[in-house]
Amino acid sequence: MATMIIDAGHGPKTPGKRSPDGALLEFQFNCAVAELLKLYLQQEGIDVFFSHEYGRDVPLWERTAIANRLNADAFVSIHANAYGNNWNEAHGIETFTYPQVGKQTSRLAEQIHHSLVAACGRRDRGIKTANFAVLRETKMPAVLVECGFMTNREEANLLLSNTYRVQCARAISFGVLNWLYFT
Ligand SMILES: [Zn+2]
């Protein structure tokens, strides 16, 4: 049986990381999608663990240690994007991997990213690389998704809506399942 780690980025006390009007806290979006994604993957018989907690900001080293200790098959970190601190036009979906990853990780990123873009109908900003700790320190294929911009009014409203959260979670689960079983 496959084991997945779902990581809702940041935590309840992380400073910043919210929409300019304060209506949307990034962690609220991240953990709502994480809950839905957990449900969808469990329905398919996948073992799912969270690396975040509701009561505290779990440090990055602890998140990757959990994933490595459980010897998970994959690690998916869920985020909402921001460009600066004020409302602006930056928008769309982007997915990150660590630089120079293997074929498995590239395929996981492709499956999740294309599924998200297709399901959500937002601008495709592409698959990018970054030296993020959760991507660098995890021993299994790891990707980080940015599901839209909190600093874009239209996308902030989407990120607040349950419909969009369901859409994101379904799309990520679709990508994970394709990666696990069909590619
Ligand atoms: Zn984030």
C-alpha cells in the first residue's frame, strides 16, 4: 500500500502569509485542501499522514523528518502564492521541485501540475525548481504546489471558496493516483 505525506504549508501562527485585506490566512487554505486531499486518497486505499498540526507551526526539519521516518512514497506540500504585500495582477498556478530531481519526481510534478491547471482553469505558470527545505530534505519524490495568488483579488476569492478548495484537492489526488498507478 502506498503512503503519502500531505504538508499544509506554514501554520496557524505564521506571520504574514495572508491576503492584503486579512480575509484569507494561507494556512487556512492549505489545511482545508490537505483535509480534503487526505479524504480522497484514503478512499483509494492510500495511507495518508500530515506533517503539519493545527495547534502550532511545525518546523520544516520536523516535517521532513516525519516523511523520512515513515518512508513515504511521496510528499506533497500545499500552498497559496503571494506577490508582494498589496493587491496586484500576478496570478496562476505553479509547481516546484528541487533542482535536478529524478524521473519519478518530475513525473509526479507533471501529473499534479497539469491536473491542477486543467481542473482549476487558472493561468499555467509552469513547473519550476527551488531550493526549499521540504523539497531538499525529503528522501522521496516531493513537490510543492502554489494553487493561486492571495494577492490577486479574483484568486483570493477563489482560495476562500469551498468549491475551489474541493477542485484543488480533487485535482491533486487525480495527479497522485495517475502517478502511482498509471504512468
Ligand atoms: Zn506558502
